[in-house]
Amino acid sequence: MRRISLLLLCKLTLALLLSTTGVRAHEVVPTIADITVTQGSADLRLRINLEAFLAGVDLDTFEDTNDAPQAEDYDVLRALSDEALAARATELLSGWNALPLLSVDGNALTLASVGIIVPTGTDPELPRITEWDLRAQAPAGASLTVSWPDGGGDLVLRQQGVEAPYTGLISGGTSSPAIALSGGDQQTGWQTFVGYIPVGFDHILPKGLDHILFVLGLFFLSTHLRPLIWQVSAFTLAHTVTLALGALGLVNVPGSIVEPLIAASIVYVAIENIFARGLNTWRPAIIFGFGLLHGLGFASVLGEFGLPDDQFVPALIGFNVGVEVGQLTVIAMAFVLIWLGVLAARRAGLTGEEEMVTEYPVMFRALSMTGSLLIAIIGIYWVIERTLL
């Protein structure tokens, strides 16, 4: 009966881990839009992954273009020369103008392309971010509304050329509030803080696959709560420090170095779980060091949003709170899955209530070994992929 109970819990572990085994080679990034409205003209500058939009990838659903049904189309577009891709950009305008993307006092504006720069020499395994300048004739008015198409993913909208400009995050299929053309709609620190909590959470669940596996590695060390608290505290303190330093530009380590090291940290934690019987004296210090690496990874994510300096601190704090909530959610989900496995074993008559008390540590150890082994295998694959591919 004990073997059957162990098998049930190991299957739950396998299901949890297999749901997190994605790769980051074609991870999508938010579009950044700078909008300037002057008398008679509206200028929109986009920093955009044109290939994803032209291929029709649903950026609201897929966090990696490799997972989308249009992955092959995306790769074909990604292989185009900068001139060829630039020539196809205007294919998007008819749909955007029908939306419409911009309107002043409810009057739709018709955008036209006035300049486009497609970078050359970009690593083909990374997004190629194009700078695209659009312009529309704008009637006199009091307010501007920006809409973003379904499937467009996140849009960071930044108003330019006015005092107290609006800066906000717009999701696909939604619109901005009415933005005063004369300025004055700058978000308060509280609004920015609250707005970036879900951004931080989203980069743990579901986007932060490597961070999820690292947190699960911390969870699998012991059945006792104290080792988990020590590890999570060290990890949180460390990644908070480097998240702030990295996002402020005070520390800058290339992703080609950070990403393989993050994967290596996952491997270390998982392998130590297999051979260790509990929290040793040096593990919190090692976790702190790994937390510094993970914080640099988070910083690169937040840096993609291009926030103005006066909104940066509340956004940074809100993002970090979202990250912490995401990590705690991962741990809570792991606890729930194990508890469901224990209840299932009891209901199936595989073990009694008294046996459960004595057998649970043994069952958790088997679960920890299975889960840690799978985490180590995934981490080793990521080390190789991020170093060599």
C-alpha cells in the first residue's frame, strides 16, 4: 500500500513539473508606444515585435512564439531581411485603423507609416524589436484614447511633450482611459504600484518557468516549514536587491551570462535535495547568491517596460510584490497538490489515518526525490540550451 501511495504522489509531481517545461528562446516582450499630439498631428512611435503581429500570434495567450500555432510563420518572418520585413509592416495598418488605434474626442484617426528601423545582426533566437514611426492628422480636441487589438499582448503607453504625462499599461483588447491632450493625467504612485503587482505576478505565473522550478526546488528540501522559511527569506532579500540595482541601471550583466547561471542554480538546488536530508548551514547563503542572479533576470523584464524615472520606484515595488505573491502561490499550489494526493490515498483505502502520520515523511521524501530529479534534468537542458544554442 505504501508503494501505491508513493506512486500516486509521484504522478502528481510529474504532472506539476511537466506543466512548467517550456523554453524562453522566443519569449514575447511588451510593445512600447510613445505618443505625441501637437496641433493638427498625432505621432506614434512603437517599439514592436513585427514578426509576431504579422504572423498573427496571440500574444495575450502565448508567452513564447514557439508554442503558438503560427510558430513556423513567425520563424519565416524572423528570417527575412530588415528591408523585406519593413516592407510588410504596413499590412497591419488597415486593421489598426479599423479598430481604431487612436481617436481624439471619439473621432478615429488614420495612421500612416512615416519611418521604420528594423535592427540588423540580432540573435535569431531573440525577438527583433523594430522602431516604427506612425503619424495621423489630428483634429482639435481635449482628449486622446488609445486602443490595442485583441491578441496584441501588453502595451506600455507613454505620453510625450506635456507636463505630468500619462504612462500606463494596456492589455490586448482594451483601451486607455481618456488622456488629456494638455497633460496632467500622470498616474499617482499608488496607481502605478497597484498596476504593476499583476505584472510581477504574471512573470512568475505563468511566464517564469525557471523561477517556478527554483521555488519548487526550495519546497522539496524538507517536510518542515522552518527550512522553507529560511530559504525563501534569503532568496527574497537577494533578488529584491539586484532587482532594484539592475532595473535602475546600476548593475548590468548580459542575459547570455545571467540566464545559464539561473538554470545552473536550478540544477544545484535539485541535486542537493536528492543527497541532503535537511537544511545545512551553508544552503541559505548559497540560496542568497542564487537570488542575486534571479533578481537580475527580473530586472531585465521590468526594464523592457521603459518607465519614466518619476514612476519607476512605485512600479519597482509593485512588481516585486507581485513576484513575491507569485512565489507564495507556487508554494501554496505545491502544498495543495500534496494534500490532495494524501486525501486521495486515504479515500482509496491505501493507507489509514494513523499510518498517514508515520508514512507522510517517507512519502514526501519519495516525492522530493522524483520532483528534484525531474527539475535537475530540465535545468541541465536549460544550461546547455542557454549556453550553446
